[in-house]
Amino acid sequence: MATDRTRTAILNAAERLYAERGFSDVTLRDIVAEANVNLAAVNYHFGSKDELIAELFVTRSIATNRERLSELKAVEDAGGGRAPIESVMRALVGPTLRGCLGPDRQRSTAARFMIRASIEAVPPIRKIRNREISHLRRFAAAMRRSLPGCPDVDIYWGLHFALAMAHQTIRDSERLDKLSEGLCDLNDVDGIINRVVTASVLALTQRPSAATARAQRA
Amino acid sequence: MATDRTRTAILNAAERLYAERGFSDVTLRDIVAEANVNLAAVNYHFGSKDELIAELFVTRSIATNRERLSELKAVEDAGGGRAPIESVMRALVGPTLRGCLGPDRQRSTAARFMIRASIEAVPPIRKIRNREISHLRRFAAAMRRSLPGCPDVDIYWGLHFALAMAHQTIRDSERLDKLSEGLCDLNDVDGIINRVVTASVLALTQRPSAATARAQRA
DNA sequence: TTGCATTTCAAACAGTTGTATGAAACTATC
DNA sequence: GATAGTTTCATACAACTGTTTGAAATGCAA
């Protein structure tokens, strides 16, 4: 269908601009200029600006989740249904970090768009975001399998902290770069993933009580 | 001066609204309605909307930094110039977490405003934010004193991860609450601070390199 | 009180936003 | 090739944004 060319041109332009500048700074006129289509095309093909954003978010959300879950499934299958906790956490934070950091040509606008969506929480997205919760629950379940006996509350905090470190690294990479005067290499994506995974696993396996006891001994 | 009443009314209303709804969703008309002053008052007293935001940010930024540094100084003085790393990290994340979480009556709009400022990064703020870097360097220096021999790159990553966990907990407390179905108690501020501090210290002291060094000694 | 500076106010301004309209251009079917 | 349906386009619209204006009100010293 030749008519879909306009649709996809709008979607691509919108995703690129939103990923770069955020939702509040991008107007419909910016998008249609970038896509080389007429202003009215957005309302004709998507109904409204909000519906465009929503469609973009749903599409990319499904894709991202599929990527994470396929990586999770791979490591769990390899371990006969139970993966080491390192691998589970890597499946959780790896795809997004790889998509957002590293050399330019490897970055995906999709991943950076999703980070924007998680930051700005614009109304049309906020309504749909509840799906993510059920998606994260599947990771919580996998973590429980990897760490039998670990209290649920610690599982959730560990999951939360892992995402926190990954997202903040993407979001504020500039500050970290300035603060460390380039010492923290933000192009070394594998190194970053290792740091996030290691810190997450430590927080999960060295329970607070045990950790403080050890710290007091020292 | 009786004339300052309008100024402070505007500042308070703006801070409250920005903290609640974010910058992009609050207009000058919202602010003057909340402050019960005339629309032109903002431009008369502050020059422009951006200058209002900037003044707000500078004021609150100084206050927050002072609070953190006084807590840091207290623990360092108590230890003769060198505080345990737990105390340093606690001084870093404690004030903000206490100001943003916990029961309503204890929350400060100032702390929540600062979180908004760190999230949305609106132009008038982005220009000033570089000051924060030099402020964080003083914490990096304190961490170095607490952990002699710890490589600088690990200090910076530890500092970054600590702020990441604290900020994300504030920003996305709703998701964590839903995900854990209330299991993670977001009113237990001291418990949260302990978790963040513990996880940060673990990441700093049980680094992969440190672990191998310990193993090699053994 | 008089006179001057400061502060408030209603109204209007120019610019931008998302959306709607109706005619034109196109596409495919008969 | 005429026709019906789809898609594009320039243009207009109403709503909202931050800012400005000039007159009215207020405060305060002489």
C-alpha cells in the first residue's frame, strides 16, 4: 500500500524528534517538516497528536518487552528453567542500555524514545503504562526462581534499583561524564551493563541485615 | 516591606504547582490564580517566567546543598575528618529522600520541586545546573577519604548509582508500589534510606576488582 | 494634604499550538 | 476514460501561551 508511506514517515520522524528533544518541545509542525508531509496528514492518519504518541508508544513498548523476554527465555532455557541471577538482570537492563548508549550508529531511536516516555509521562502515555507492570512481574518471577528463599520485598527492591541505575545512567550520562571528567567511559556499554548487573546482584544477594553486620565488623 | 508579599506568594505558588505537575503543565495563569495576584505581577517582579524558575531553582538548590553538606560535615567532624562511607552516602541521599517521601505533612515542596527540576531540565535551569557538579565533587572527595585506595572511577560510579536509586525511588514510587502490591513500604523513609545506602556501599566496597583482590590475598 | 514613586490591575498584544475545512490531486474499478 | 473513494494540500480557526501597556490604586515623604 503506497499510502502507508506517509504514515510511516510520520512515525519515524516523530520517534526521532521525540527521542532527541522530548515530547513537550516537539510540535506537530516540527514533525511534518521532518517527515516532509502536510500538516493535516497527522490528524488524517492518526486522529490526533495524542493518538500518534500512543500508537508509537504501544508499538515500541511491545518490541522492547519482546526483546527482553526473549533474552530471558534464552538464559532460562539454557539453565533448564532456572537462570543465574546475573543473567536475569542482564536480560532486564541489557537491551535498553545497548539501545541508548554506545557509539552513535548502534543506538536505536526506539530505545531512546522509550526512555523519554518513561521520563516525561505525558497524559496519553500515562494511561497505557500499566501494562509495563505486568511485564515487570514476569521478571520478578524469574528473579524468584533464581533466588529461592529471597523475600519478595527484596526482589522488588532489587528490580527497582536495577532499573533505576540503568535509566539514570542513560538519562544523565552527560552529568556523569562531566563529574568524572571522562573517567567513566560511557561508550563502554558492556562495562556499564556489568556494573549495573553487579551492583544489582550484590544488593539482592547480600541482604541489608547481613551487609550491615559485616560492615560493623570491619 | 509589604511589597514582598506578592513576590513570596508567587514563589510559593509556583513552587507548589511545579512540584506537583511539572514545568510544562503549569502556566503563568495557573500560578497567579494560585497566588491570588494579577497576571502582570510575575513579569513585574521577576522579569519573565524563565527568571522566576531560575530564581526558584537557585534558592532551593543552595538550601538543599547546604543541608547535605552540613550533614556531611557533622559526620566527618565526629570521625576526626574521616567518616564511614555509610554516613557519607546517608548525607548524600538522606535529605532529598526525607523531603520527598514519607507522610504528607513531613514532605517539603522544596525537595519535590528539586526532583522536578532534575527530571524535566527546562532551558532556564539547564544553564545553571553546572553548579551541582562542583557540589557533587565535594561528596566525591569525602567518599575518597572514606575509602582510601578505591579507584576514582569506582567512586564516581558509586556516587552516580546512589543518586540514581534515590531519585528513581522518588520519581517512580507509584510504580514500585503497584508492582509490589504494597509490599514495598514507601512511607518507611528510614528503611528506604537504609536500602539505598546499603546497596550503594555494597557496590562501592564489593567491587569486582576488590573481590578478586580479596580472593588473591586469601 | 500635596506630590512622587511604587505597585496593581484589566485589557490587549503577537506568537504558537492542535485541529478542522473544503477544494484539489491522486488511485483504482468498471 | 468516466466515476467513486482515498489521500494530499493550503488555509483558516479557536484556544492558549508569555509579555506589554497605560491607567488606576497605593504607599510614603515633605
